[in-house]
Amino acid sequence: MIELSEEILLRMYYKMNQARFFEEKVEDLLKRGIIDETVYLSKGEEATGVVSGLALEKGDLVSMTHRGHAQAIGFGLDVNLMMAELLGKSTGYCKGKGGSLHIADVLNGNIGANGIVGGGFTLSCGAALTQKHKKTGQVVLCFAGDGATNEGSFHEAMNLASVWKLPIVFLIENNLYGMSTPIAKHMNIENISDRGAGYNIPGLTIDGTDFLEIYDVMTKSLRYARAGRGPVLVEAKTYRFCGHSSDDPQVYRSTEEVQQWQEKDPLFRLKKYLQENRVFTGKQLETIEGEAKSSIEQAAEFALESLEPDITTVLEDVYA
Amino acid sequence: MIELSEEILLRMYYKMNQARFFEEKVEDLLKRGIIDETVYLSKGEEATGVVSGLALEKGDLVSMTHRGHAQAIGFGLDVNLMMAELLGKSTGYCKGKGGSLHIADVLNGNIGANGIVGGGFTLSCGAALTQKHKKTGQVVLCFAGDGATNEGSFHEAMNLASVWKLPIVFLIENNLYGMSTPIAKHMNIENISDRGAGYNIPGLTIDGTDFLEIYDVMTKSLRYARAGRGPVLVEAKTYRFCGHSSDDPQVYRSTEEVQQWQEKDPLFRLKKYLQENRVFTGKQLETIEGEAKSSIEQAAEFALESLEPDITTVLEDVYA
Amino acid sequence: MMEINEMKKMKYRDAIRLGMTEEMRRDDAVIFLGEDIGRYGGAFGLSAGMLDEFGEERVLDTPISEAAIVGTAVGAALTGLRPVCEMMHMDFVTLGMDALVNQGAKMHYMFGGQAQVPLVLRLPAGTGDGAGAQHSQSLEAWLCHVPGLKVVTPSTPAQAKGLIKAAIRDNNPVCFIEPKALYQTEGLVPLDDDYTIEIGKTLIERPGKDVTIVAYGTLLAKAMEAAAFLEEEGIEVEIINPVTLYPMDMQPIVESVIKTGRLIVAHEAPKTGGVGGEIAARIAESEAFDYLNAPILRLCGMDVPIPYSKELEASVVPQRNDFVHGVYRLLNRE
Amino acid sequence: MMEINEMKKMKYRDAIRLGMTEEMRRDDAVIFLGEDIGRYGGAFGLSAGMLDEFGEERVLDTPISEAAIVGTAVGAALTGLRPVCEMMHMDFVTLGMDALVNQGAKMHYMFGGQAQVPLVLRLPAGTGDGAGAQHSQSLEAWLCHVPGLKVVTPSTPAQAKGLIKAAIRDNNPVCFIEPKALYQTEGLVPLDDDYTIEIGKTLIERPGKDVTIVAYGTLLAKAMEAAAFLEEEGIEVEIINPVTLYPMDMQPIVESVIKTGRLIVAHEAPKTGGVGGEIAARIAESEAFDYLNAPILRLCGMDVPIPYSKELEASVVPQRNDFVHGVYRLLNRE
Ligand SMILES: Cc1ncc(C[n+]2csc(CCOP(=O)(O)OP(=O)(O)O)c2C)c(N)n1
Ligand SMILES: Cc1ncc(C[n+]2csc(CCOP(=O)(O)OP(=O)(O)O)c2C)c(N)n1
Ligand SMILES: [Mg+2]
Ligand SMILES: [Mg+2]
């Protein structure tokens, strides 16, 4: 097990709280009709995004999914600019033209969320090819969902990455459903990591609610890829507490199942660990939580106060 | 091992000779410029197509590849109509509108050759869905090449077929190259059958030059699929003696390699077996060969004598 | 036209479901496949209840595998079923183009007429959701450039029902484009279960003599609103809805232009390369050419990806007032 | 325009290779990926020798995975390389449409202008091979309907070299369409390694005053032959080659039509929904409208999949004589 420094644990707890508060704030803004565009929330799944983001080295790249807020926060994006983008404001990451599905910070290595399920697989191959070509020593972290691994692009990307030994870690956030479809109805295997065998890529299945395991396995996988040994496929089992999107009646799963998973809430697990191991005092934890919360309040304020995009800019940025 | 009756062996030897003579006749017509459209030959690979065709039951379906002449002959298509199609004649399977890449006999269950590498995977799923829906008890035999298994459609089809337990046997003719690209450069695994694991589909690797093994494994695989147990993935290692297409300089492989494989010529192996086991006398073998040869001569004659398609028919058949 | 007895007010979305349901009751060979269409009832609630009626053998939830959805539908159609399949958003047809274009559309021809591919590909399209550049496109122009495909798009609930039924009964691959913004719109729908809308027939939605507007999808209603407004000023707009975008029945449009001498063509899709260009070109080639009193005007989406912000989004597609001003312009009133 | 010193006669195919090679020498960020482009030298011999010069790190043979080829190129372009990638036949772009259209074309816009996608997608297109319906298509109209893409097609070896170089230097995704039937055609090519053809500029290939013909790809040469023939009868045809099909520089076409009053638009792709319709529509909308003395004539491919038999194949795309008769028709000589 890779050791976790106090500093990392602090950032982890802060960011995981940020991610949780971010999602709750968005839920609230959706309810109030302040956001009424398409947004997907990852409440309950924050550990995979946040913890693996912290396992990255400076300069590493990331490709995010449609359910990418925690992934973005883990990578280090600015919650103000994220929230502004969700509200379609001119100050957002994409000047209000992209929305939640296209948050990106390309110059800093975040090559974007994606509205196309599985869209990031082959893009990640390209980003990794650049690293290999330029010998940067950087790795690409490619997020995807369980459902996404049934897209043809998953297969083509895994195969290419393996043949070319590209520095990529594919992290599959297996939340047991693709939209409403339970995994047993969309694939006939127990563990998605078994798919690595078809490409001679190491495949690992981990508990996506356990920050310790995520950090350990991701750090080692990133090292493996960084050493030029090729890609790694990591599957993290996790669970989404909220609906797939804002208008999901969730008829496809039982409240018992949701409750069972809520008991494994990754944020509580982390908090319990920090308490039990006395990494931080109760007061310190409260302070961290408070700061995380206020960062999100500020982000919402920033977003709400920001200007709508000027309508005359709508034709800008079609061509570089 | 499944027993091979004398009758089957007779048909096998006849059809494998037919397939060989067919390809040689086409080579000849290409050289003479009588065919100058796109055609892919399977000389050396005839066993997979012919023998698995003989393992089918009446009413089973087949989806062929771009390299499909032996597959077609194995299934039982008429060499006259095939040859006429290659010559673009009105009497061909497709009235000269399709060519080698689109030979089909849909009403009799041959859903066509395909110019799109990997194009047949998902079509086969659909054909198999029809069998399941209509409870026909029939199976779809889907041919593909090694290179084709790197297409996204392979993955999507394997996954869907497994989840829906579709009656399909995927037979991969692994001739070690996708066009000029050796398998080691297009996939990072030893056996393509390993890809079955990613879908919980049984995967088998066989010697594609050995009619006994092909017949045995295909018969069992078809039975498995027919019993409603789901798809099977069979990989047959084989080798193409000729170039990829008529203008292939074959710079990517050595003559030694070609020679080594020629020693495993499936047609000679079959002949040797028939001789050694005295299934047929030398004279009988000669008769079979002669009949096969003359069937192809007749096919060429039929094709050459057939009429070109009437130019006024060119706009027909766009819509049903 | 068959006799229409009973009518019922219903939503566009429900009219599609009704049409599908009737056809599935009528013919066991009709199956329906797509992502989350079963228990969930489809991303837009379109297929709610269909799983219960027809069971998992005929209402098939697929993995997220668009290429396989289309390819499987083509293979099933080729061998005797009549599949209806759905892309959750039309934008995802990008993942099914090979099976659609290189296989389904061409098989009947490539095979020399020996096979049929009776399938319907349902494609929820267009803007209005704030769903951004990858979930808002109107890509019908691509499909209208593929011989072997038919492309239809209904603009009212009645058309939705009649057209989905005709599409299912057609023996060719039919792309059925559903503007998402219309799903919640209401209208009277014939309950007759033999009510169909003929594929390949252009409809005159409103007669008029001053200006011809050709509009389909979401823009039909906007054009109708503009026409109602203009009527009060004494301007009579003729509105034509092609319904079948490919192959298009041009005759009513040609005749209308001969009568009015002025033509506006409208769609949400980007102007350049859109279906409107084809219509304009056909008119410029036709006998109507000599009757044109003003250049043809295209009111179309801007040549830009669809932006996320709802204000920006609305600014890139034509609105009611664009029709009003367009008509003024052609009549030299501005 | 830069000064052009030395010229050399070479094939269209070799001119593309020369342009690519020069750019790869000039900029290490340029890489090339595709199926069988290395040792084999490409399905059409286009890249023969490039592997030897640039090695496996810059000339990358891929698995048969078109979606991955395009997607990888987009990802590489986004992060600092300048990939050139190839579909073996344009027909296979059907498998790469998502990465091209939903990702590459839209990223610059979706990301609010923060990223660039400098990639070139090479697309061997069209008929002439007897390769049948899945290997002979001309699908440029699809690409010309996707804001964010640029679409170019050279018609001579010199244009091929100048344009591939400009495409590689462009900071946007450029679709580079190569009619396969032109690969073996020869012409003089500037050896200057700074010779480029400006993207977005329409060229007048032959001046004339009687009829305007807009043609590109394989049809340019056929139009030129027809023009030479018609010259002997005293008919002066002006021939215009847009070169960049999207976004198209219409001004020279508009001016030409104002001068000649007659327009023929030609391409191999099926007429309905083709680029020719867009050009015709633009003219019908422009100030040239009032100068038209005859309806616009489109000489295009038929609305049919490409048949296999070479005779049938030739019958579905325009030939030299179609231009001659088209001109006669517009001049009322027939
Ligand atoms: C290509 C494509 N198909 C379908 C969709 C619609 N869609 C959006 S999210 C989603 C479910 C994705 O499932 P999964 O990959 O498991 O990710 P999760 O939503 O569970 O995080 C679907 C079907 C899409 N956006 N893109
Ligand atoms: C989608 C697609 N990509 C590329 C091609 C060009 N092509 C034709 S055959 C071939 C090689 C196929 O390799 P494999 O599947 O191993 O079959 P083989 O030719 O070896 O029988 C290629 C690349 C094609 N026809 N379709
Ligand atoms: Mg999921
Ligand atoms: Mg092969």
C-alpha cells in the first residue's frame, strides 16, 4: 500500500467535500430552474474522480466523462469557472458555449468532458501518442463508465493503446448501470477488468468507494504506464446516489439497493478513517468541510453574478 | 472427434477443389484483363470456408467477408452465378451491380459478402436475432478476418450476441495479416480466441488447414449455438498463398514463410488423408478433381458468354 | 386517403408511440430496439409501457453500442423482421453510419434487387434542450444524400402517427426524424389504426398566393405563426411541408412558386449544405425559375455548432420573426 | 503568391507525397497514421518510402480501426501534434464520423476557443476502380455541412502538393479529398518547398464569357476537355474550380455568372444533396440571380449506389460529352 501523506489526505478530504457540495449545489440550482440544461451528477461516486486526480503527477492529462464534476475537481479545475459554465455564463471554461458536458482546460492537460459516451477513449490514445512522441513522461488518465465499455471505440482504443504501448490508464467508473440498464443486461461478465485480456492489458478491479485502494492502485498503474510498459485498465465499482440525469424517475432500481450503497458513501468512509486514525481533529475536519462548502457557495455566486455571453460572440470560435 | 462420412468427404474434396480452381481461374482472368475490378482471393485458405460450410445444417445462414469465394462455395452457392458476378454480367448473383464483394443469396440464407472489413459482425447479430425471434432453430455462421477483429463492430457484436445469447458462430480466418500488417503489429495477443473472455463467450483456436479439426470444432460450436447457449468464437489459423489483392507486391513477408505454409496446403492435406486412409482410389480422386475443374471451366464459359447488364437497368433496384 | 372517424388530442411523443404500438400489434415481425427503451421508457418517455405490452422479446434494451443497434437492425430486416430502432439523439447516428449507409441503404441495389431492408431508424433531433453541440444536431442533409434511404420528418402529432406507421410498413430503410422540441406539442390524432401518411408526398399546410414558405420540423409551427400574423396585414403566405425529405416530391413546391413567385426555404440545420439548398437548386432548375420575382431566401440554422447557453442556442436557429421579416423582404416591404 | 522557380512533372499521387514529406521534414510535430501506409506504402502507393525516411514513430501503421484512427488523430492534434491520417477509402469515414464531427470539428467552439485541432484527414474518393458501392463514394457534401471542418480537393498535381501543405499548416481539421481516378494523372509541380495553395480561395481555371462551369475533382479535367472542344465552335466556357469546398469562396463564381449569365455545376457525387445544390442555391440567392439567362444546370452523379460493372459505373457519373451537351442546352443550341 502506498502511504498517504497528511497533506494528500487534507487535499483529498477538501476536494471530496468540494465535489459533494458542488453536486448538491447543482441539484439545488436545477430544482430552482436556474440551470435547466443537461447536467449529469456523480453524487456518491466522488472518490474515483477525486482520488485518482490526486494520484496524477504535474503535467499528466485527463479525459473526462459526461459525469465529470468530481473528475474535474480531482484534476484541479477551478470550481468558479466550472459553475459559471454550467450556468452558461461568459466567464465559464467554455464561455458558456460548452456546458457541463464540455468543460475542459486543454492547455493544462484537461482535454475535456464528453457528451459522447465512450468519446474519450480514442482521444486519450491521441493525447498519449503526443506524450510518447514528445517524450514528456506524462500519462493520460481516461475516465469512462461501465456502459461506455460496450462502445466500439473502447475496443479500438484498448487495442491501439496496447499495440503502441501508449501511456494511458483507463479508469472505468462502474456504477453498475448505464443510464437505467443494469450491468447484467448490458454485458455478460462479472468484472470489466476481464476485458483487458483481449488486448494483453493488465486489468484490475477495485472498490471505488475506498480511497485507500483507489490511491494505491492508481498510483501504481500510473507508474506502470509512465515507465513505458503500456496501458492499464482499472475498474472501480461505485454507485451513483442521484438519478442518471435530472429527470430520472429511477424505476430501474430499488431504494434498498440505493441505501446499501449509501452505507458505503466514500465521503463518510474517508471521514471515518481520518477520525479513527486521528489524522485530523474534529475541529480541523469541520474547518475543511466549511472551506469546501464556502468555495462552492462562492462559485455559485461567481456564476450567478457573471454576465451572459454576448449574443454577438455566437459565431466566434468556429475556426481557429 | 466427429465422424466424417464418405459422402461428406466426397463433397469436401470436390468443393475444396472447386474453390481452388475458382481462385486460379480468377487469377487467370485478372492477368488477362478480363476482370479488372476489385477481387480478393483466398488461395490456401479454402479449408475454413468449405469445411465449415459443410458443417452447417440446412437453413443455417452465413455472412461472408471480402475474401469470400471459398466461403460461398462451402455454403453451396452456384459457381456459374458467382463467376458471372465477378465479370459484372447480368446473369450474376447481383446482376453485375455488386461484384465479388457483394455476392449474396439472401433468400437461401447467404446474407452476403462484404466490402467493409468487419461489416458482417453486426449484420450477423441481426440475422441471428431473426432466428431467435422466429424460433427457427437456425444458426448464423459469421466469417471475419484477423484484422477485422480490431474494428469496433467486432466488440459491439460480440457483446450484444453474448448478452442476448444469439445463435452465432464467429469464425475468424486468421491468416496472420490484415492486408500487409502482420498480426503482431495490429494486436498484442497470441490468440484471437482470447477475446472471447471479455464477453464470456467460449473461444477456441484451431488449425485452419486441418479439415478434421475444422469440421469437428465447427460442428460442435454450431450445436452449442443451436442449443440456445449463445455465441461461440472460433479462430482458425490459416494462410493466404496469393497476394492480398491483385496488385500486392507482398514486400511484407518472406518467400520462406509462404513456402512453409504451402507445405500445410489444406487441399493436399485432405488429399493425403483420403489417399492414406484409402477413402477413395486414385482414380476416384482424379474424377472428383476433374469434375470440380470442369465445373469452373463451365462457370467461366457461362460468365464470358453472358450478357453485360443493360445500361438502362442502372437506376433499377435502388428502392424495394 | 382513408376515412378518418375518431380523433383524440395527444402529444407528438404519444402519437409516435401509438403508431408503433398499433403496428406491433398488427405484425409480430415488428420489433423495437434501442438504449433504455424498456423499463425506463426511453430517454424522452416515448416508449413508456411498451415493454409491458410486448415483452423483452420485442422491446429490446441494448447495450450502449450504436453501431450494433443499426447493424443488428439491418441484419434483422434483411432476414425477415421489421425492426424499429432508436438513436437516443440523432447526433449518435455518427456511430451507426457504416451500417446505415454502406450496408442498409445499398443492399437492395448491391445484391441486384434480391433483398429488402424494411427498417425504421428513429432519430430525435434538434435544439431546445440546452444540451449542447453533441446533442442538438439536425443531420438530415447527410441522409438525404444517400440513395437507398428514405427520410421523413413529421411536424404534428397526426403526422407523427401516420408517418411512423407508413415507415414501418415500407420495405426500405426509413430514417424517421423527430424534432425533440415537438415531443410535448399537442394535436388531434386519428385513432383509425389504418391511418397512414403516404411517404413521398409533399403537403400544402396552408394555402396562400403571395409568398411560398417551405418548412419542416420545428420550423413549420413557427412559419404558421408568422403566416397568421401576416394575414392580418393582408399577406397570404402559402406553407408547404415536404414531410418526406428524401426522395422529395417537388411538384407542389414548383407549382406554388409558379403561383407566388417568391420562395423561402427554412430548416434548423446549418444553412450551408442543408436540405434547403437542394430545394432552392431544384427550383432554380425548374420551370418555376422563370416565375421567380425575387431571389430565393433560405432561413436556416447558422453555420456553427450548437452552443450550450439557451440564449445563444435560440440565436442560431430561425425564429418566428425571421419568417415575418423574410416575407417582408421578399415583398420589398423593408 | 510566392515566386515559383523550378517545376517538375509528376503524378498527382506523388505530389501529395512530396507535399507531406516536405512538411514532415519541416515540422517534427507532423505525423502520419493509417492502415498499411508503412512498409506497404499505402493501398495506392501514395506513401512509398516515407517509412524509411521518417521511421515508425512518425509513419504509423494502425490496426483496422477507423474510429480509432480519426479519434487518435483528434486527440493528438488537441495536445500538440499535427497528425495527417488516412482512410483507405473515403467510404470508411462512415466509421470515423463521431470522432470527426462530434469531437474534432466542434472542440474549438465547444471549448470556447481554448483548443486547436490541426489535423488533416486524407480521403481517397470516387469511382473508376470497379470497386463497387462501398469503395467508390464521394461523400464531401456531408463534410461541407459540418461547421468547424474545412474541406478541400485538389484537381491537379500542383494543387495536390500546394493544398496538402496548406492543409497541414492549417490549425483546423481539414478533410482532404483525393479522387482516386486522378492518382496517376501527371502535371508540372513547383519544387519550391514553400509553395502552398491558399485554403478558402476559388480558382478560375480557364477564362470565358459564354457559360460558367463550376467543377472539381475528376470532373475538372472533363470540363476542360469539353471547353477545348467547344472553343473550336466559338463557344468560350469559363471554368471555375472551388478547390476549397467548405467554407467556399463564392465571389469568383458570382462574378462569373454575372458575366456569362449561364451556370453548370458538376460533381461525381449524387446530385441530390450534393455540393452542387449548395452552389446553385447561393447563386439563386445572390446578385447574380438577376443575370441568369437560363436555369442553372447540375451535371452530377445519379442518385444511385455505385454499381460494380465498369460500364454501369461510368454511366452514373458525368462524362465529357455531358458537358458539351449541357453547354449546348444552356445556349439553346439543341
Ligand atoms: C454515444 C452515446 N450514446 C448514448 C448516450 C446517452 N447517454 C448519456 S449517459 C448514458 C449512460 C452512460 O453509461 P455509463 O457509461 O455507465 O456512465 P454513467 O452514466 O453510468 O456514469 C447514455 C446512454 C450518449 N451521450 N452518447
Ligand atoms: C472498414 C474497412 N477498412 C479497410 C478496408 C480495406 N481492406 C480491405 S481487406 C483489408 C484487410 C483485412 O484484413 P483481415 O480482416 O485480416 O482479412 P484478410 O484480408 O486477411 O482476409 C483491408 C484493410 C475495408 N475494406 N474496410
Ligand atoms: Mg454507469
Ligand atoms: Mg487477415
